[in-house]
Amino acid sequence: MSEPDPPRPPDRIPGVLAPPRVGPLRADAFPSRLHSERNAAWLGVALGVTFTVCFLTGFLSHLIQHPPGWFVWPSRPAWAYRVTQGVHVATGLASIPLLLAKLWTVYPRLWTWPPVRGVAHLLERVSLVPLVGGSLFLLFSELGAIARWYPYPFSFPPAHYAAAWITLGALVVHVGAKLGATRLALSSRSTELLEEGAGSASGGLTRRGFLVTTVAATGLITLTTVGQTFRPLARFALLAPRDPRVGPQGFPVNKTANRAVAARATDPGYRLTVEGNVAHPLSLSLADLRALPQHQAVLPIACVDGWSASASWRGVRIRDLLGMAGAPHEPEADVISLQEPGVAYASSSLNRSHAADPDTLLALEVNGEPLHIDHGFPVRLIGPNRPGVMQTKWVTKVVVR
Ligand SMILES: Nc1nc2c(c(=O)[nH]1)N[C@H]1C(S)=C(S)[C@@H](COP(=O)(O)O)O[C@H]1N2
Ligand SMILES: [Mo]
């Protein structure tokens, strides 16, 4: 005895991204009605915003660290980099749940049939490889990097930078291809009504419930990480890799002094030299530096990893030292540490704005004590509105340009 054929499902369920019945898949290969066009559209809009903000703040950080001739990052306002880099890491972290939810919502589309419907469709589909691959690489390598985990043989910053451009290019193609469909999915009243009730019949999550859950997860991740740079939320920063209040002298250390650096830093023969394009090169002992006029400033360390911490610094103004050495008008300078040359972040540059700022210091003290060796004893560079990587520790040489 043969069973009657089950009713054939429609080829296309309105508002749902599962592919029609044609093609190699079973009709019910993607039974969930949460693969919704409207959810895909909303998640796409949210990701468009977070990716754009993340890209712009990341590009700014790149320009500051590798300035082309036309770009001068000013030393004021002192807090600007702290904010832009905090926003960069926060939007990157917020993108993770949004991206995972989006990928899950749309993945049935991979089985679209026929697989290619012409040149434009082919290009749109091929652009998904750099878009999805680039996004996943950016977000998850970033997640590793802020936890200081680099399980690959290449250097993180150049790979992150290249991946950002590749992803942006693919994103532009994707947005161009999907703009119409997104508008339609967000505006059509019929899909909205259809989706209101969908899901609840089977007792599962509704489509709106899925979106709300994704947004809540995104909010929770932001709330439990942004305290690493936004102090009022510091006590909620349970998922942040660093607590900005914990470390020697009350704030974190990224790079500790190795034995060689510590030996040179504590050597009684330590000298700070000011050389290069100057009329009278200087060579100063620690006692000489302490005898110079000291200046105090409250300034943040704002790490590219997204944490920041303010401290009260005291030391010699760079511009006073450059003046003593007879540097030219509006000088620029390289600040060089006791680390082996060539080691990442062993030196940094001061543009004319930072060199002239009265709060750009070679600090000898922090929060009323001589610097801890891991904070750069005997002398560190600290200036307003600079990335943490450019606040060079264990300074021994200033070369004027
Ligand atoms: N010489 C030197 N200075 C350096 C670094 C370094 O690797 N070498 N790391 C930088 C980074 S990435 C940051 S965030 C700050 C951290 O400062 P802190 O250790 O005082 O918190 O120091 C910067 N100064
Ligand atoms: Mo850093």
C-alpha cells in the first residue's frame, strides 16, 4: 500500500531566504523561518554602520602611525585618539554577533538555484569570498590580538590593514548589489505582517525575537568590554582582556622590560642624548634630567587594543629640551628607546604639533613615583592625543629632524 504524496511546498516562501524547491536540495533543507529577508536586511544595515565606523577609525589610526606627507595629526584635543580607538575596537567587537547572526540568516542562499544567473550575479557571488573571508579574518584576528594571541606567522597590523581594504572593496560591491532588495525587504508591509506571526506557531523564536536576541547579545558584549576605555563602565568590563585599573602604579603594561632593557635602563652610565639637526647636542644623566624644570600633565595611555588609562605624569618638556639643544624652528624628532633597533615600537616620531605641545613630556614620574621599569624607567615619552604604541618607553635618544 502506498502513502499519498505529501503536499508539495511552494517554490518560494515569501520573505524567507531558503532557496526554492528546484536544485539538488530537499524541499525542507532549511526549515527555519528565521532565515528571513527582513532580518537579513536589518542585520545588513547594522553591519554596514559598524563596519563603516570601524573602517574609518581604523584608517585614521593607520594614518596617525604611518603619516603620509599631507597628514598631520594634531596634539589636541588630548582625548581624541582615546575616543576614536575605543570606538574602533568597540564597533569591531559589536560586529561579531551581528555578523554571525547575519551569516546564519542568509546561508541557505548559498544553495540558490541555478547557482549563477549571469555575469552580474556571478560577480556578486564571487565578492562574497573576500567579504565573508575578510570580515571573519578581521573580527577574529582582532579578537585574538586584543588578547595578545597571534597564532600565525605574519605580523598582525599589516595583515589587518590589507584585509580591511579587501573587505571594504567587497562590501561596496555587496551594498551596490543588495541595496534594492534591502530597501524592499525593509519597506514592504506584507512581509512585515507575514513575519510578525512566523515562528511562534511552532513555539520557536519569532523572527523579531531573533533580531532582539542578536541586538541584546551585541549590547551585552559592548557593555562588558567598553569599560576598558570608558571608565564609568569599568566595573562591568568582565569580558575585556585588560582592566585599566590594574597593573604596576595602577594601570596596565603592554610590553614589559626584558632583561637586556632592564640592565641598560638601570645602568648608572645611562644617558639621554639629543642629537641630529641641533646646534648643541646634549648628553644628560638621570640626575641632570631631574635638575631641569619639571612639568606635570594628566594624560591617557590609549592602546590600539582598545583599553586606555589616565595617569598624572611629571617630567621634562620635549620642547624645552629641543630649545636647549638649539633645534630649528618647528622641529620634528624621532624618540628612540634602549630596545634593540628594529624591534616593533622601539621608537616613535613626534610631528611638529606634538613636539611643540607643552604637555609632551619625557616623563620621569607617574602618579607621584619614579616610573616602574615596565612603565619605561628611567624616562618615557608621554604626549596628548597619541596612540599607546607611540608613547615610547625607556627613552635614550632624541634625534631632531
Ligand atoms: N620602547 C617601547 N615603548 C612602548 C612599547 C614598546 O613595545 N616598546 N609599547 C607601547 C604600547 S603598545 C603601549 S599601549 C604603551 C603601554 O604603556 P604602559 O606599559 O605604560 O601602560 O607603551 C608603549 N611604549
Ligand atoms: Mo599598545
